[in-house]
Amino acid sequence: MKILTFEETHSSAHALLLTLRYDIQAIIKGGFASGYNGEAPRGYAFVLNLLRNYTDSINEYIISKSIFERISNSSLTMKDLDYINSINPVRPARWYESVYLYKERERSVFSEFPLTIPMALLDPRLIELALDFDKNPDSAIMGAYRKLESIVKARTDLNNESGVKLFAKAFQGDDSILYWENLDSGESKGRASLFTSVYMAYRNKRAHQEPRHDLGDDIREFMLINQLFVLESGTIVRQ
């Protein structure tokens, strides 16, 4: 990332030149600033905090007013780019000052991104529940728990068991009904214990209390159940 700076009397204006994969270059126009208190410096600090998570190559370059105006007017020329690529960066680097002037915690920076379920990672049997997740997360999560129990019951004929007892009999022990082929005993034991642990840590509390309405926690729990579905799909019935 190249920070393109036009220096004014009491402040500086900035644009960003990003080099992406395959050497594609993109300009983010001016609107960023530094040298005073305000929304433009805050926005500049926010973007720097965000992009420094993705690149270690960040340098600042001083450009003329005419080049900065051409950037703002979407009329930057190849000659301008050649010039920018030929000049030396500002040393010592000073863009850190803007970053720490309005320091954002990493979690706060990424909290600007929407909370969504990564559909590509879902077990196909959870897709239908995930499509209605935004409307009622608690219903989708409880539906996932119930569906998992129904699947395990159907495969094991343990129709009189439920919850922790069901999964203990289905997955745990050397003579468990369901097992993972070609795994050592320690890994198999660890996978089996995930089922009972998740139910004890999350499902039982959710079943007996009012939902908390924290979308981030709900998505994480749903993805945790998804992992149980993935693990279950990899088991075979012991003959």
C-alpha cells in the first residue's frame, strides 16, 4: 500500500494506491486526512489499522497538488504512476502516528464487518436451518441439536436415549456403535468427547433458559454444532 500525501499548511490529505494480486493497482481517492482532529483523520486511522492486518508493505509518498487533484478527478495518468513509483518514501515513516493517535483495537476494526454464517462450510443437512438463522437464531440452533440427535438415534437404534447419554453410548468406548476408521484411540476419544461436551456446555443451558440474543455467540455456537455434524458424517457403524 502506498499512501499518497499532499501536504497543506496545517494538515495533509491522503489517497491510497493499493497493489493487489497479479500486480493490479487500485486507487482509493482522497477523503482521508491527518494533522487535526476530525472524522477524516479518524477514517484514515481506521483504514490504516484495517489494512495493516493484510500487508507489511506500507509506505508514504509526497505528491504534488496537481497529481492529487487528478486522483480526485479519476484522471490519473500512466505518467503519474511512473512518477509515483520512482520517488522515495517518507523517512522516517510517520504514518504510525496517525494509527496510534486514534488507535482501534483489532476486534473493534473487524467488528465493522457483518456477522454472517459461512454457508460454504456448512454440512448440507444444516443448510435449511441456516437460511432462517437471521429470523430466529435460537430456533435454528435448537433445531440443529434436535436434528443431530435424530440422526444419531436412527443410525444406532438408541431410541430411548437422548443428549449426553445418547452420544456417550454412540461414540465413546472401544465398542461404541459409531466409530472413525483408521484413527488412533486418543483422537477417537477426543472426537467422541466433543459431542457430550458441547451438549453439557451449550445445549442444556440453552434448552432451559431464555435466549440471550447475541448474534456473534449464536453463530459461533451454530458452527460448533456444524462441526459435530461433520464429525458424525465421518463415522461408520461398528459391525
